[in-house]
Amino acid sequence: MSVRSQPVKTTAALSRSRAPQNGEPDGVVVAFKIPLRLIGIGVIALTLMCLWALATWSVDDPSLSLATDKAAENGLGYAGAVVADLFMQFFGLASLLTLVAPAIWGYRLMRRSSPSHWVLRVPSWIGSVVLAAAALSFVPAPESWPLPSSLGGLSGDLFNMLVGTMTGGAASGGFVSVLFALLFLPATAALFWLSVRQFAAKPRANADADETDEDRTGWFDIAFGALFHLGLSMRTAWGRTRARFAERFAEREEDWSVRPDVEGAPAASDARTEPEMVHALSLDERREPTIDDDFVDASWQGASDEDLYPEDDEDDYVDVAPASPDRRPAALREDHDARLSVESGRPSGRAGAPRATPQAQIRPGKRISAEAQGSLLGDDGFQLPELALLSEPPASSVAEEHLPQNLEANARQLESVLQDFGVKGDIINVRPGPVVTLYELEPAPGIKSSRVISLADDIARSMSAVSARVAVVAGRNAIGIELPNKMRETVYLREMLASSDFEKIKGKLPICLGKTIGGEPVIADLARMPHLLIAGTTGSGKSVAVNTMILSLLYRMSPEECRLIMIDPKMLELSVYDGIPHLLTPVVTDPGKAVMALKWAVREMEDRYRKMSKIGVRNIDGFNKRVVEANAKGEVITRTVQTGFDRETGEPLYESETFDLEPLPFIVVIVDEMADLMMVAGKDIEGAIQRLAQMARAAGIHLIMATQRPSVDVITGTIKANFP
């Protein structure tokens, strides 16, 4: 009877009259209970989605501030990348704080408690986020921070900028901003206190409302209640069904674990009572039978192919280096060597098999992502040229002659050529490069290095190469043989300027020169050379080298750090640079004006030496450091000088000399064709260049000269002694 009376009681309760209680309309509690919960679930779900988008944010993903063909790697796709980028751009690391308040409000809505005091909550939420961003903007950003703004994003930078403007300076503005930023803690505390206070002030009222839900229902409420009850019933039924399946599955697992021990098992099961030994034996049988002599003699004669190699395991063979390769039959050794690839890294059957070393991949620096991201605030100072102005290297592909099988064949051919000349040894390593390929030869005992080096011309002839260069590899028992590639690889300047090596170099005047055989960028410091002479015939690449050095300086140095003087008698090579802010004078094409430009450089050198001697420094680095320190401290550089003696007392008289100095930029003088200048104004040009070559290094003035004819009448002995 008690079991059947419960539904009757519930039906009677649902049919009661809807009398208003506590001044509320009847049916309001039940009508809004489920919608509030659904809204709360939606708010929390949206908060979690934003959190996941921020957790998987990447600066390289396509967004409103970055246009790229690359697919978005964000966990929520393109939409998540856009949302995360907006959060990081405007709030930085304070973006996480923006999700705290919505999460609390969603939780309260799930508890069927509608938040109030929106007039206080929303401003407190926004103010706390902005002030937290302002505080984070004064934290030094690490080197790995990919955005041009600070850790506080655009909102933190704008807030500090406004406060600094109102308080009269960046320093005072930063102090006031930090004080304001500390207010976000009380603001957040007030927001949380209001929420908790309201939630705790009416616990009894909510309980009473839950108790009287049944007394204040109507047909509309019955429909909501029925749907909700149906959902709860389905969830309970599914939970019970899943529990029963879990119990049955656990019982079956116990039966399976006991079944091998049951007596009367089939004979096939008895044959597999030791699976570990069968597995170990199959692994041993899968090894390459052509490697070990003992295995070949013993196993191949007494076993068939079906016993040694199961058909379903043909893809699992493992090649192992032979223990004694010289004892194998010649046919077996040749068959094994033919199946080896250089790139796989497996040792071949013969001793000293060549191993290909792939070219090192240039690691991109932060400049590409920083230029692609852009800055919303904008910069007032000088902007370095963008890498987008240079040609982008195509997708990397392996040349045909760099394929493993071709490198292996060339190495074997080179070994055969050396054996024809009586040089025994093994090619142990192959390094393919963009222009040449290096073969490392390990000579047999008793072979002299000088004997191999003297065979350079014969090696080039036998290998059908234009030339060959042979030299001892420093620090190793190997001789390097360089052979030119049939197809030269183009080295792109953009790839080197965007590399992390170019960004991390500590040189004063870094210039890119090319790549090594290993594919690593070659970057030199012009300040340590200190001058450079480029010589070669027409078409040998002088102009390419000069333009590469100029662009390296332009992409690294601002006009305040480096100035250029360009002398181009041919009027074609350097005229494209006319008008850039780094030039001290327009590109000089007249030989007479070139003499004047070089003499001005000599006078500037002497003037710099006088300034450095007055403040007691030895080079331009010490001078700039002293001036920067004085400007930072607000110090005026002075020097006490004796001007004479007092006529009455005979004591010396001193005066203080004040210097108003500024940091000195480096000056690079570029002469495209030295031979033409020497033919027109030989003596004047020679004297100026000679003085600059001897003395200009400490003053920060450096020379880059190019010529087709580096003869004695063009490059005199004094000039040659100071050029590397």
C-alpha cells in the first residue's frame, strides 16, 4: 500500500491551487529554474572553450592581425585562434583573469541563483582586468615573448601611457600605474564578497522555495517537470545498465585469467604454455641472415625460408652490422652493400661505409613572427626594413645528386679511383653542401697525407669534376676531398637574415657571407676584420657579395648606429641605394668627388681620435659607453686643463673644459671598383686609403673594397698589409 500511495500523493500535490506566496507570481520558480541552469551551463561551457583557446594559442596561427595560408593549430580551429589572439593582444597574460568572473556567475546560475548588483560587479570585473594588465606591463618580458606589446597587452600599455601623460612622465606614470594596479585585489575581493553575501543571505529562502515548488505549479510547470523527470529517469537507467555491463565484463576477465589453468584444455593451448620463449625465438629469427658468417653457414643450410621468415613478418626485418665483414663471400657482400642506403644510417657490410650527414636546418629567429604579428600601438623611431622585401626561399627539396643511392655510388667510385693510384682507405662520411660535397677519407695505415693531397688533379679528372680540393680534416684521422656539385644550390639572403644565428651574434657589424658545407650560415663581424678586400673576375660574384654585406648592415643597424659612404665609379652597382637614411652623402660616382669623400673620412677619423683622447678612452666602443653612461646619469663630461701660471704667485692656473658629446656611429666606406679610381687619381686615393687602413679601426671607420685586378699597382704593399 505504501508503494502505491506515493504517485497518488504526487498527483494530488500537482493539482493543488496556485496560491501566491511571498509576493511572487505562481509558477515563477519552476518556470525559471531550468532556464537559469541551462544558461549557467552555457556560460561555463563558453568559459572553458575560451580557456582551451588560450591554452592552445600560437602566434603563428591565422587571425585578424596575421594573414597566412598556414592552417590554424588552435584547439578550436580558426575561431579559437581569432578569439585567443584578441585576448592576448588586448590583455596579455591578464586574459586568464577575465575568465574568473564568468565562471563564478555561471556556477551561481547553475545553482538557480540569479546574480544581482550588476552595477557593481561589471565595473569591478573590467577594472580588475585592466589594472592587472597594467601591473603586468611593468614586468620585464622574457626573450621568448612573441608579441610586440608587453605582458599586459594593449590595454596595460594604453593605461600606463595615459597615466604617464597625466602625471608628467614615464617614470612617475609607471609608479602611479603600479599603485593603481594594486587596487585590483580589493576590487576583486569586493566582487567576490557581494556574490558570497547574496548567496549566503538567502539560503533559507531558497530552501523554502524548493519545498513549496510542488504547491505552486500549473500545467506549464507540469510540462517542465515531466521533461526534467524523464531526463533524470533516463540517466539513472543508463547508469544502472552500464554498472551491470561492467560487472559482467569483470566476471569474464576473471574467467579468462583462470581458463589456461583448467584441466582438459585443447592440445593447441598446451603448445602455447610458454609464449615468452616463442616470442623471443621469433625475434632472433627475424634478424638479417646475410650479415653474420656463422649464421649463414649454420642456419641457411639446415632451415628453409618458411621457417626463418614468416610471411606475415616480412616488414619487420632488422639489419645488424656484421661482426667480421672481410670474411664474407664477395657475392654476398656486394648484394648486401647494394641494398644499403646512405641516409638510413645503417652501417654497410664493408668497413668504413660512408655515412651521409644532412645539411643543418637554419633555425628561424623571432623577427619573422614579430613582423607578421605587427604592433597595434605603432613605433615612433626608425623601422628596420621588413624581411618581406626579400625573395622567400622555395620549399626545400633534395637534389638528385644528393639522393642516398647517388652519394653511395659516388663514394664507391672515389674509393675505386684512389685504389687505382695505390691509396687504400675507406670513405667514412659524406657531407653534401649547396656548392660542393665533402667526402671524408680514412686512409689505411702507412698512407701519407701528402701523397693523397698531390693527387687532387688526378682525382678531379677521374671523377669528371672541374676541380678537386684535398686537405686534412683538423683534429681527425681523415682527409677531406671536396668535389663540386653538378647543380649549385641557391643560397637565399632572407633565410640567413631571419635565422636565430644572425639575431644572437654579438658582433658590432655582422655581415652574412653564405653557408658552410653543413648548411649553417656563415656570419662574420666587419669590426674585427677590420677591413675587407673583394677581388675576382667579371661574373665571379663580387657584386653579389657587396650587396649581401650592405643588406646585412641595413637589416641590422639603424642610421644612428651605422653610416655608409658609397663610391661607385661604374655608376650601376650601388645607385639603387641612393636615398636611404644610412648614407652620409649621395652615392659618389665622380672620381674627383670620391677623393674628397675619402679625405673627409680621414678628417673624421682624426677628429674622433681627438675626442677619444680628451675623455681618456681607446676606441669607439669605450667612447660610446662613456657617453651613454653620462647621459643616463645626467652627468656633464668635463676635463681640467692647465692654461698657464699666475703672474704674482707663480701657481698653475686650471680651467674646466666641458664636452657636449653624442654617441658616434660606425662608418663603412664601400668602394665598388678600386682599379678605376687608382687610374684616375692614384696618389690621392692611395694616400687616403692607406691612412684609413692603418688607423681607422679604433675610430669605427671600416673599408670594403672590390676590384677586378688585385695587382701591385692597384693594391699596394701598405694597403695589402691591412686587408685580410
